[in-house]
Amino acid sequence: MGMKILIFASVLLWMTLEESTALHIKTPHLDVNLEEIGRYSGQDSTGTRYSKSYFISRNYQSNWEDAKAICKLFNLELATFETLHEANSFFNLPNVIQDYVFVDGTTTVLGSPTEWYWTNKGERKIAYALPWDRGEPNNAGIESCLTVIKHGKIGFNDLSCWTNPKYFICQRND
């Protein structure tokens, strides 16, 4: 049996937390389900221990900016991967990625493989070499937002922040 919480904002908003750790928000203009797909515990580059849970939107696609806002509606953030080990652990989750999905990273140096930043909690340069998908980043147009894509194996891809809507990954810091 799920727990229902009524939140008052500019619209009436229902959030449901099911035992399967699925989250749901429904408004007159938005109906989003987030499914928990995995958890991670590790140490960041400074040795600080952390853990988080990842959630994927499987029924709703948006642009990168809207994905960030939707994650915030759930009191979550667009996903970051603090270390290469965390990124690889995420990539190894079964049946997670079937198409492009937005994660938090962005750049101001288009086409650069190294000048990428996590934007939650201020801009922090990504402190490891991103495992890019083959031929990426290619800046085919103005591609300044980070996605994860699966072409045989999973890797990062640069994509327009305003491109056709995509699914997205949120995280909860536990």
C-alpha cells in the first residue's frame, strides 16, 4: 500500500511512494513515474563516503532543463557520477538504458571531451575521463548537455539540451 502526500504549490500535486520504490507525480499538465533502478555506495575523489539511489523516467520524456526541474519536484537531482567507478557501476545495471537518457553534466566548450561539469550544488568539473560512446563527443549542432546512450556498450554522449525530449535519470542522495 502506497503512502500519499498532498503538497500545495501553484497546482495540486500528488506524490506516491510505493513499496517498490516507485515515485509518481500527477498534475493537470504532468504525469511522471520514476522507477528505482539501482543504488551505489562509494567514495568521492576526496575520500568522502556517499551513497545514492537512481530513478529513471520510463513514461515521460523532456528536455534537459525540464528534466532537472522534474527531478526537483520529487526532491531529487538529475544524476551525477562522482567517480569513474560509480559511472561504470551504473553502466552495469541490467536493462537500464535502451535509448538516450539525460544526466546532469553540461559544458560551455562544445565538442570538448574534458571540459564537462556537474551542475547540481554549483558547477563542479568532472574529475575523471568520461567513458564516451564511440565517436563522441561530436557536437553535431549545439550539444552541451550530457546523456548516457547504449550502442552495444553504454557510454556518455553530448546532445542538445533542447533536442527532442528524452528520458532522464534522477538521484536521491541517501
